Amino acid sequence: MLIVHWIPHFHYDFEWVRTAGRYARVTADNIKKALEHARKHPEYTFVLDQIPEIEAFKIAWPELWDDLR
């Protein structure tokens, strides 16, 4: 039997179409939604591979920082 692991991922190029601030907010909100989903579904995992995304989340949602770690 073949087992496939689907790993949700997104990538933003900050300041490509919108302002860096707008992308930062969208990114932070997307990470917050991923954390909320993970709380409901413990088997859910996701990947963050860009430091600006993580920094944006820490600034926008400092109260959730420990949940991300």
C-alpha cells in the first residue's frame, strides 16, 4: 500500500503585488488559521519556510507565539 503525506505549504514573495505590510498581515492570519485547524485536528501539520512569515506572525499574534513553537 502506498502512503502519501500531504504537507500544506504556502510561499509569499513579500512586496510583489501588494505592500509588505499587507502580505505580512495575510501571512500572520493564515498561520493563525493553520494553528486553529491543528488544535481541532492534532494529526494536521504544516510547514513554514520563510523567516519573514514567522516574524510577521510573532508581531501580529504575540499571544499565540508559544503555540507555534
